Amino acid sequence: MTEHAPLPMGWFDIVHDLRLAIKREYPNVIVRSMSYDRGWLSVEVDDSDLDPAEQAALGRVVQGFVTQSLSTCMCCGCGHGKGRGEQRVVTCDACEKESCNAS
């Protein structure tokens, strides 16, 4: 397994909501890992008990939250984050000015 950075505090709500959605819609799915990887949320699940259509639907749910992470500030959690180039972090302008340690 690849080593990933820990989840930033600004993504607490995304992670919480994703875990609730998986538990509600796919109670037998096991979340293997959630981490910060190259500026976005990385999620690994064990969906081997699902049929192919359910796996595809779960994949779309997960991808929605991953996409949301691309614009969610890793510091404060607002939805106005931007990727900061080589830093591979997503911060809003206010947190970037404060030199927030996002990861």
C-alpha cells in the first residue's frame, strides 16, 4: 500500500459526509483508507460484495466527494479553495495569506 499524508482538518465535513453516505447506502462496504494524495481526497474501499452496477454507483458517490475536495480549503473547509501549484495543497485566499499548514 502506498503511504499517503494524513487528512487535513478542513476536509473533516467531506470525510464525515462520505462515511455517512457509504454507511447508509452500502452498509457492507468497508472503507480501507481515506487520505490526502496529490491535492485531493484519496479513498480506498472494499466493494467486493457488491454487484457491478452497485460498484459503479458507489464509485460515482465516492468520485463526487473526491471532486468536492478539489475546491475545499484544506485549512478552514470553505468551498473556495484553489490548488496551489507545486505545493499540491488546496487553500482559500484567506488561508493562503495566513500561511496555513494544510496537511
